[in-house]
Amino acid sequence: MTPSQSTEQWCQNRAEQQIHSEQLKRVELFNGRAAMLGIVIGIITEGLTGQGIAHQIGLGPLVDGYAACHTQFLPFCF
């Protein structure tokens, strides 16, 4: 491999890394915005229905069992 070929290969690898980095930044920005939107929608729904976010996504029995365990409604905790 000649010096010009190795320099060209290095430049190509560096360009690929920069493109990947830019794509990753855009994807993470989108994920963050989607998560914030989901939390806001969950809080608004909780305010309107009175059910917490865990109940909205189907984890209500799990949360209720945890609360009952820690409030001594159950003789033992699992």
C-alpha cells in the first residue's frame, strides 16, 4: 500500500466515522424528544383518568402488590 492509498483510506474511514456520529446525534435527539412527549402524555392522562402511568401500561397489579407488601396488607412478601 502506497502512502497516498493509506492516506485516502484514513480519510474515508474518518468521513464514515463523522457521518455515523452525525446520524447517532440525530437519532438520540429524536429518542429524547419522543421520551419527553411520552412522559407528558402519560402525566396528562393520569390527571384526566386518575390512573397512574404504571396502570396505563398494564403494570398496575405489580405496583399494587408492591404497595400492599410495604403497607403490611400481606402476611409475607414475595
